[in-house]
Amino acid sequence: MNEKIPVTIWGATGYAGAELLRIIARHPRFEAVGAVSRSKAGTAVGAAHPHLRHVYNGMDFISPDDAVSLSPAVAFLALPHRASAQIAARLLEAGQKVVDLSADFRLKSAEEYKKWYGVEHPAPQYLAEAAYGLPELHRAEIAQARLVSGVGCNAAATITALLPVARAGAIEEARVECRVGSSESGAVADEGSAHSVRSRALRVVTPFVHRHAAEVTQELSLPLSSFTLGVTAVELVRGIQCLAHVTLKERLREADLWKLYRSAWNDEPFVSFTPAKPTHFRIPDPRFVLGSNRVLTGFMLAEDGRRMIAASAIDNLMKGAAGSAVQCANLMTGLPEICGLDMMPLYPA
């Protein structure tokens, strides 16, 4: 019988932490030996996450001090930026492998981090070794890493939409809009994300340069001068629909694009294409991936062959956060990357 692999979840009271607990509860090899929360230490996990009460009956949140004494194979950090890097450094020194869902290790440059996040990086000595946590781009690197970053949810959606044409060097300009659900704002509401002001609103949050653009341009080698990433809040709880309006460097046929998309995604376990017909299914809808680690990708080409919409849909809490994190941890511990992530989407949702 295969032995369980112990893991800890830091920041376990938030939405991403809850998703990690949900996935790990049915993971065939991982076992949560610590759900870490400074504010809820000593409180039952089920009190913060009623939907998980039946699987974590009798388990309480533990304090960071108690968590440091544990020796998990992998620590998941679902913590705020800056705080995460400080904990990661401490755990790495203790010999633990770390998957950090924050932005602290996504960018390779401390200068770029300061530019986009407005503060000095708290642990720049680890930036060079951190693997960017999107297995579709860095599978082999992740498998050998002791530190893996999370992915920005909007970045994950944008990268998966644009990768086939970016890899071919075909993009002249890309103007991206991500339409996002309220869970992207986190579990603590503020004046912009409270239900009374957000419900039924179509609010442009960042029209041109959301900070996840830094990851996209880094990972796809796109110049920021030819790229924008805006975010619009829509009437969803979970999910992101990414629409990238792309100007191609030269005229392409639809058959050329299908070839690029198949070459990029045919062997990827979590990526699917939307059908060519009917037309209204060509642009991916998040409702068909909710609750899963799946990505839907699709495109539409204008008659001139120079303009296209490259699109994707993900669950922001899964492929945009906890799902990708578990996928990376599987690789880091020598497990098949689909282990514990074979859940099907919920529909209707």
C-alpha cells in the first residue's frame, strides 16, 4: 500500500486554502497534516469551511509556530504577498519543498517585483531558483524544484489563450480582457468587492495594465509595448473568461491556427479545445470548467486573416490557484501530475 505524503496548507482559511483542503481530502497520496491560520488557530476547520466539515471532522487550525515544528514533504503557501516569501525562506531552510500561491516568486527579477508590487522583495536570494508554476510551460523544471511559484489566475488564463500563437512568434499586438468572478478578490470583502456594490455590475477594474501582465510578458516573451491586460468584474463567483484581441504579424488561415493549437495542447492532460461548430461555442465559457482543473481554449479568425480572438476559460480557484499548485506538487513528489485532479466540472453552475 502506498504511504501517504504529508503536506501543510498555510493560509488555510481563505478561498485558495479551502480549495487545497478540498482537493487533498480526496487525493490518493497527499494527506493534510496541518491547516495553518494565525487568526483561527484552535478553531475547527469545519467552522470556517462548512462544506468540508464532514471530511475534516475533529481537525483544528494550527498556529504558524506549531506548523514550523512539522516536517511535511510539501508546504502550500496561500498567503498574502511579502508574508509568503518570509515563510517560504524559513521552510526552505528547514528542508521543506514549497509551492507558493502568492506572487512573491513569479517574477525572476527583484526590480520587476518592486515595479509591479510597489515594495522591495523580502527574499530575492530565492528568485533565480523558483520555477514558474504552470506545468504546461515548465514541467521538467517543476519536477526538479524545491520552490515553485503559484500562477496569477488572470495570467494562467491569458497564457493558455495566447501560447499557441506566441510560441509561433505570430503576435504583433495583443489586447486582453479577462472577465472575472468575485472570488478573485479573496474571502475578505472591501468597498469594491462587497456584494451590494458588485452584484449585477460590469466594472472595469484595470483597463490596461493589470499586474499579472508581468507574468504573461515574462513567460511568453512578449514586449509590454505591444500588450495590455485589463480585468472586468462580472456577475460570477468563480471563473475567468479571457478574450485576447490579437493582431497577427502576417495573414494566417484557420487551418494554420488549428495546427498551432493542436501542436501546443494535444498532449496536455487538462487542456481542451472548444468545437469549431456551433459558432456560439467557439469562445470558451467558464461554466464548462467550474470546480475542475481544466482549461478550455478556442479562437476565432477575422476574414482578413490578420485579426483573431484567442480565448480561454478557467476556474480561477482551481487552474488559477489551488489546482495548478497541486499539479505542481504532484510533479515535485514524483507522482503523476493528474493525481487527485481528475474531478469533472460541475454543470450547471
